[in-house]
Amino acid sequence: MISQAMFAAGLLFWAPLNRLSNRFLALLMLAIALWLVDGFFRVSGLYAQSAELYFSPIYYSLAFGPLLYFYVRSLVNHGFRWRAGHWLHFVPVLVQAALYWWLRFQPYAVRNDFWQQVHQPVTYRLEFIGTWVSLMVYLVLSLRLLRQYGRWLEDNFSEVSRLRLRWLRWLLVLLALVSVQWLVELVLREFFNVYYRYDYSSELLGVVVFVIGVVGLRQADMQAVHFAPEAEAAEAAQTPAAPAPAPPEASAATVTPSEVSLAPAATPAPDPLVMARIRQALVDDKLYQNPTLTLAELSAHTGLPPRLISFTVNAGFGRSFNDLVNGYRVAEVQRRLAAPDARRFTLLGIAFESGFNSKTTFNRIFKQMTGVAPRDFS
């Protein structure tokens, strides 16, 4: 498991696609592989044969959670850049690493005294419990980020089958279940003094992360994806409200400041002209036939700001961008299937010419929107 994890980490580190995110994942796999080395030393009897191996600088467990979170964060945002403030997430692991590297170069007597007086009663527990807590916190943050990303994806891409990252969401949930086993170990150690008798979490953790690494190597190129939650929140806060109707003429004495402050804010309404421009681009210009159409491409075609298009599609058409575009594609398939010359073409050929680029996606969306499978449509 250790050798395979290190091998996969090497493949990920030099993978040409999703380079930054894969390097975060490679570091995560390497950190877990080194964590497993400790278990290997213990079960193989190497610790008993050479006490010098104790306090080897192989413990970077407090990096598990942050590395996982930054893997997800950089995967869903190709424009992600490392900033100085991000180092704050890694302060605990830097302290952890500094401690072990300092101990590694101390005489055996110093290390033995540290083990007896400090590590066994205090820092061992802080390290083990802290790793579990850190992993759970960053798991929650990662799952929340993926949920937000899923909503954003529907509003920005017409083809999402290779960008959904559902596999990652399920594997993170599985990782959370593995952490339950880790919690069992914590309880057994802290309250019953049972050490290593039911110690399976490290191996299970290694298996799950190895699977994530293998599937991560097969993940489609995420170069077109630029999901930044902070930027999305800032844009939402800056969305201008539609101006309220001008009040009837009145003297300054008839309108008091309290009356102005208590007036309800007007609800923004979609502009019919903007709706017409979007409809024209999709229907008349047949942009829906572009299988990889994105909100940014529609914005470039119409000259309308992406934020305005997104608001208009949601508020005016009452659908996500993905549903709107796929609705036009399904309607085109239905129109062509009802045409007299429909038998001259294959169903998949009609689907591809209507803007779909995947048989699986076509079947799923067509049934979702019409209630019947494409072959049963008449």
C-alpha cells in the first residue's frame, strides 16, 4: 500500500492535466504513505530492533485535512492561486514537522526523556485527536464547497457530465465513514487503554485516498472551470436592484426620512429585452447546438454581462442555464423525430446534431424533461 501510494503520488505530481490540484493530491497521498510507514515499522518489529527509528520525521498527519480541502478548491477553480494567507491552514503541520525534525537530531537520551515525560502523556494524544478533528473539519468544508460548485455548474455550463465530480463527493463521504472507525480507535485508546488492537483506520484511509488518486488521474480537464465562492458571493452582493417607481411629486415637507427608510426595496425584475436577446442567441443563432456552450460564451456572443445573463435566466426563464439550453436541445430532438424524414437518421445522430455530445447524457436529460426514454417517444 505504501509503495503503490508513493507511485500514484508520483504520477499525479507530473500529470499534465489539472496540474495544481493533482499536486495537492500527490502531497496528500505522500503524507498518508509516510503515516503508514509508522505502522509498518511497528508491525514489522523494526521499532523493537532499532530504537533510533523512533521520532523519525515521517509525521505530517495534520496536513491531511488542508491538503484535501485545497485539492477540491483548486480542482473546481482552474484560476486558483496560492496566497500567503493560505499558509495559516498549515501552521499545525509546520509545528508538527518542526518538532519531529528537531527530535530527530537530538541524542537518544533526550528523545527517550521526551517520550516518557511529554509525548506519551500529552503530544501523542494531541496529535492523534488533532488529526481526526482537522480531517473532519476540512471534510465538511470540502463537501460544502462541492455542493456550492454543483449549483454554480448548472448555471454556467450546458454540458456537465464530465465536470460534476460526483465521484469525489461520494469518496469524501466514504472518507467520512472511515473517520468513524478512527473515532472508535480514539474512544478505545482514551477510555479503555486499548492500543492497536482494532487499528484499521490508517489502512482504510490509505485505500480511500489511493482510490481518489486513481480516479483523479482519470478526471477530465477542468481548465474551463473557474468557480470561486468568494467572487460569487461578492457578485451577488453587488447585483443592482431595479429602480423603484418614482413617487408622485410632493414637497420636501411631506416626505420624512423615516418614511424613506421604511419603504420596501423593489424586487429586481428581468428585462424583457435581455430575455429576448438571450432567446434570439439560443434559438435563432442556434447556440444550443454547441455541445460545450458555456455562460461565458453566451455572454461573448450577446455582449451581455455574465451576471446579468445568469440573473435573467434564473428569474426570467425560471430555469438554470443548463436546463434552459438542454430544453432547447430536447425540443429540437422532438421536432426532428416528428418530421416525415426522421427515419433517415439514427436517434443518436439526431441527438448529436441537436447539441448533445454523449449518449448517456442525452438519454438521461431527455427522459428527465419528457418523462419517457428517447426510443419510446412518438
